[in-house]
Amino acid sequence: MRITIDIPPDVEKKLLEKCNAAGVSPSEFINALVEWYFLRRDRKPAVSVNEFVSNAMNIAKERGVKCKYSDGSYCALETLGDLFEDRKPEPLNPYKCLFCVDYVDRSRKKEIELEDSRVKMKMHEIAMLAARYVFELYGDKLGYQPEVYKIVEEEKKKEISKEDVKKLLDNW
């Protein structure tokens, strides 16, 4: 079958540039495009399956060694679960390490601690602001009296009575 297509000049220019860069003729390029679209003929993947699996295994082993909960041979979380279920602890399984949701990188520990301390400082500041706001709005209703008010009340209670004056005059 022969098909003729009218292509706008700007698209034709870009098509020719792509064909020259790929080293194929425009008809071969269009044939490949049609085959890919209609027949879904996949070309060989850039990475072979064996290479992909070996890379995944290397990453899994690396994660098993670097994990915060691992000593390199056993996972502390899995061992704890095994102890509760009265099973013998199993050594690390690279596949479990690869897809583990509890993975925490030891090398990022300092960064995480720094982030945690920043978050705690911010939370402390927010808590202080919230406490001040609650005190200003509801302090009277809750019966809260700061130390300054307590000292003033104690001084009012210490007013000198007639008996105190008599004692002072008698001892004079």
C-alpha cells in the first residue's frame, strides 16, 4: 500500500533533521513509526533483564547493610516479629530489603536528627504561642493567676491589724 501525506513545511524540516540525526531515510522512519504504533513491535530494551536483576540485588544488599534496623545479617524489626511469634529469626532477604517500607538510611541519620530538632523547635514555638493565646483568651475563666497577682494579694492580706500595732508598741 502506498500512502501520500501532505506535511507542513516546518514539520517536514524537523522530520528531515530527525532522520538525518538518526541516519535513516524519511520513508524508513515513517515505516518504523507505523510499525511501532500499530504492531507494537518493541525493540530490545536498553537494559537486559539479567542486568536489571543484578542491579536490583546489589541495591538490596546495600540497603540491607545501610539500614538503621539491620546489623548486616539480621533485620531487627523482623527478628522482633519472629520472637513474638516464637519462630527462629531468619537472615536478611535481599528482596525484602529492596521493598522494605521501614528502611532508614544510617548515613542520613545526622540529617534526619537535624531535621527532627528543627521540627521540635518549631513545634515548641507553636506550643508557646498557643499557650499564650489560650491564657489571654481564657485565663480569667480558668481561674489562672500569675505569680505577680499572687504576690499583690499576699501583701493585701498582710495589712496591719490593731493587734499587730499593740504588739509592736508593747515591744518598743
